Amino acid sequence: MLLNHANILVIGLGASGESAASRCAAQGARVTVTDTRNADELTAPLARLAALPGHPITYVLGTQPPDAAGFDLIVRSPGVLDDLPVLTSARTLSIPIWSEIELAYELCPSPVIAITGTNGKSTTTTLIGNLMRAAGRDTQVAGNIGLPFTSVLPDLTADSVAVIEVSAGQLENCHRFRPLTSVLTNVRAEHMNLYTWEHYVELKSRVVRHHTTLQNTVANHDDEICRRIAATTPGRVLYFSTRGELPEGVDGVFLSGDRITARTGSHRRTLARLGELRVRSATPNILATLAVGLLWDVGQEAMDTMIAEYTGREHVVEYVATLDGVEYYNDSKATNPWSVLHAVESFPDRPVVLITGGKDDKDADFDGLAAALTGRAAHVITIGETAPRITEAARLHGYTDVTPADSLQEALALARRTALPGQAVLFSPGANSKDMFTDHRRRGTLFKELVRASLPDAPQHPPVALAAGR
């Protein structure tokens, strides 16, 4: 679609909506932006958009969106409900509805690597971006990781590579999106308040829906759904696995003892040793990244650099400090039970005292987490609205070492009294933060502040870890 002079409606003035409106206006489109918030709640984005050259943008604020009639395209921001009358009208009138990701893809001059899944998307996206830069490629990292895809378009050329994290919500209105390389980290039950399980899986599969023999895929062989989706693609597939050698005839990257091994056809080589990895929970993400590197003919030196320089991401199994032989880790970014399970599995060498709980806005199922606590968690301390549900699920599976706490401060005090030398205290909420905090960053920052206030002389450098996990 030619955007010049097109009449475009952008629904939602969050980061992606603002960026989409800006990019459409720059392309010469006539843009209308709508948001149910009032103008006085949107002063910053309105001021930025007002400073743009080109056609002035029209606003419909503080009310429901206008009717779809007369628009050539609607750009729907993530989080905008699918049953809005304007979207129903658009479908009736055959007006295309795009996500911001689809809009950016249509305008993108460079090849795209897209990463999706339930957990591990952001870490894998970060690592792939690091690998491409280490290989000397001009690289932009964007998407669901925090920077809208459309916002980096001015910095991309045909010689660049766009590394994009995509969520289920962003894939929902993608129609021609066809990354050169698609990466599937895992697919577990998530956002069940918005989608059926079947629809959620179908949305994730859209990252490969338009693949031809010219595109390729990296998929988690340890995940049945990822294997099923990858099997539908006509292009080359490389798998990754933390569970040992891949089956005969399956190409990819896997753990073989203490070695990270690549196998393609009859050829195999060691890419790294497990002891070179510096971050707990990053093993599968690094394996996926190395598989992408093989597809893109990245040299061993760039792979070594990526591994050596990666020291983790804030709020993702992030080492905080050590007191009396107990290590403290912040995993506040964990917003579903599967994330917590992966975090707990990052400590196969020791039991953890787990602080978990928050606000469930996704109809989460804590059963799988509860079933895995025995033998992995020395004690569980629950906080937030989900505390009773986690306690009930744990006890149904015979795990009784659960104590509720009224605040994060009280939970940490309980953990300090409970944890023994050689164990780890892991803060991994597995739920939204909105019952007690503004966002996951604030709760993670508070956890770190509380730990460090108690441990003024604790070392601040993470120990080298040999663990697998998220």
C-alpha cells in the first residue's frame, strides 16, 4: 500500500501508536489518532507529534474511535481490544487493519530476524542483536522489547539487519509479515484471558506463516509446539536443545556434556563450553542465538564475543548480592508461572528460597509450577493477589513449605531467616505487578534496594554459572 495521501487511523497513543503515526505522517499520509484518554493525559506524545513536519495530525481523544468509513488503513496498537466497533466496521468495509509491526515491515528496507515465543523473547532478541553487531552488521533491535519497529526505520538500509521481538498481540494484525529468519523460543499457555489456547498457538505460528524456501527458522526442539510449527515451514530449520544431543538427522545446536555443539548434516563442531556462559538462565537463549549465527554464516570470533560480553539483563535472574553464603537474584520480569519455572530450573546445583506472587490478569495456571517445586524449592514465600492460589496449588501437589507475606519487605525478611548457606533467594513473581507496584521494573528495583540496604558490603559482580534455564 502506498501511504502517500492515504487516510490512516491510528488507534492508541502509546509508544507504538505514536511511532506509527509519526512514520505515516512522514510518508505523506493524512493521519488521525484516537485514544480514549484526554489530551491532558497525553501532553508529551502530543507535543512530539505536533513538532513533526508534513501534514498536521487530527486527533479524536477522550472518546471512542470514529467510524471506519473513509479510512484507507487502520493501525491497531497492542492492547487495543479486538471487538471495538471501529474494527468490526473496518472488517465489514474490507479496510485493512495492521499492527505497528506490519506497518514497519511494509516500509523496512532491510532483512528482518523476528523472535517470538512465550518466555525468553527479550533475552534472545538482545543476544541476536549483540551477535550481529559483533559480526560487523549494522543492526537495530526493536519491537516488543521496548522500542517500536517503526521508530528505527530511518536508521535502516538494505545492508542493515532488523532484529525484532514480536508478541502474540503484535502478530494478531500481521498479514504479509515474512521475516528472513524466524525464531521460536517456546510456546506455553499465556494470555488465556484474551485468547483460546488454539488461537494463541495460531498467532505464534504467524511468524512463519508466509515463509518460502528462501526463509529459515530456528526452533526449540524441547518444546512440542515449536517443533510442530517449525515442521510446517518449507525453508531450512535449525533446532536448539538443552536436553542433550538432537535426534539423528535433526540439525541444530545442543548441549553435549559441557560443550555447546553444532551439527549440520554429518558435520559437527564445538561452538563453546558451558563454563564460558556467565549468566544463569541464558543457556537456551544462547543456543538459539548460535543457531541464528550458523544460518547467517557468522564467524566463531563473533560468537565468542557475544558469549563473553553478555552479562545478563536487568530483572531477568539478575544477580544482586551475597550474604552469609546465600546469593540473591532478581527475576522481576517473570510475569507468568512458566517464567518462574524456568528461573527455578536455572539453579540445578542448589535449592532456592522462592519469593513469588502478584496480580493475575491472564487467567494463569499455577499447577505446573506447583508440581515442580518439590526438590527444587527449599521454601516458597508468596505475596500479592495470587498468593492464595499459589499456596493452594502447591498443597494439592503435596508441597507444604509455603508462607504468605504481606509485602515484599516482609517476604525478604522471611527469606533471610529461612535461606541456608549454599542456597539462593530468588524473587520471581510470575504475575503482573499492578496489585502492589506500578510495573515490573519498580518491584525489581525495590527488591534490589532492599537487599543492598541489608548487605552494604556484598560483592556486585555475578558469579560464573554453569546452569541452563530461561
